[in-house]
Amino acid sequence: MNVPTLAELTAKGVTPEVLFWVGCAGSYDDRAKRVTKAFVKILNAVGTNFAVLGTEETCTGDPARRAGNEFLFQMQAMNNINVLNGYNIKKIVTACPHCFNTLKNEYPELGGNYEVVHHTTFINQLISEGKIKMNEGGAFKGKKITYHDSCYLGRANQIYEAPREVLESLDADLVEMKRCRTTGLCCGAGGAQMFKEPEKGKKDINVDRAEEALATGATTIAVACPFCMTMMSDGVKNKEKEAVVKVKDIAELIAEAQGL
């Protein structure tokens, strides 16, 4: 795949339009890597001049701060800010709402000021500008899709419509869960909970949320976050429905619809 690093482009005297912040999940988690590839295919297909940091990118520090290790968060953040400012980065796009929220809302107080865009908003802009042409009657025509709101995208940053507008462009039947938008239920992974076992209780949150998604009758559960991807996939597996209900990131759905 054609994925240039910022160091390579800078050596050639080229400044990319956007920096694609891949994130830890998008770099290392096998399932999330497929989302990274799908988004890169979209960027290449529309001719977006982009680059990644590659080995110069480290974790934003989000899990450390959520888990209470403020010292580690600030170390991670300052390291990243020094790299980003060294390259004079202005615009960042990322497929992870946790990275999005941290880069957008928490880095400015440490000297990192950037225009940060979530990939669902970026894809929605590409569609509205006509750079991605959606065909009526495509692969998803009439198929039931339900969308799970990521907490860091939805309640934390009020991004509800962009992901839904992208899904509606697929000519699919978008069905909402009982709890959605401002009353959406967390997948159970936020606040660094992703990295620990759940406390004792009657039911895991991701199973509860998966039940809500399955109740809509949708054959695809659309997500826009690697953490949500893991939790919703595990919830669907818990109900032994993985053969009939697929959990996919919005970028994967668009890449699929475009035949990329």
C-alpha cells in the first residue's frame, strides 16, 4: 500500500495536506488494522495528499490519563507535540475517537494546537464535495444497518450526524437503537476500561449493548472507534450471532461500497 511517512515527504520538500494519525489500535490490533487499510484506500482513491508519522508516532496518552497516570500522559503528550510542531503540522485526521478527543481538546493546554478531524467527518466531507461518488442501489441497498455512537465522538464532541449521513449515502436502511445519540450507551471500553477485566455484576456492558443492536434486526453494526469495534464484536460473539451480523467500521463500509 502507498503510505508515505512525514519524514520521507519532508526530505523531498513536500508538505502533505493532512497527517493521518493511525493510533495504537490502528497500528497494532489485527482487526483495527483492516480499518486503517480501508481508510488509506479511500484517501488514495480520492487523491488526498497525506502522510503518517510511522515510527515517530507514539500513543497520545489517553489511556494513561483515564487510568490516573497524569505524569505518563504528559510525557507522551509532550513527546508527540514536539514531533508534530517540529513538522509544523496543521491538520490531523484520525479513525480513533480517543485520539481525536485527546489531540483536539487536551493537547492545546500543552502547546499542541491543530485542526483535528475524525475520519467519519472527513469521509462525509469527501462525499458532499463529490470526491466520493455514491451510487444508488449499491452493495448495501435496503440492508439494515444500525450505528453505535462512540462516547468520545458523540457525547464528548457532539458528532452525531456525520457518521449517520455517511451511512445514509450507502442507500441502506439505517435503524436506530433504543439508546442512541445523546442517550447512547457506552460499549464498556472507555476510561481505560478496555485494558482491564470488568467488575463483578449481572451483565457486561458490551453484551447489553450488543443485545440492543441485535434487537434492531440489523445485519451490520456500524462503528467508528476501534474500542467499540472490539467490544461490539465480542458482544455479538457472546450471543453467537457473528455468522449473521457483522461489525464494521464506517471506513470499511465505504471502501466496500466503492469496490476498493
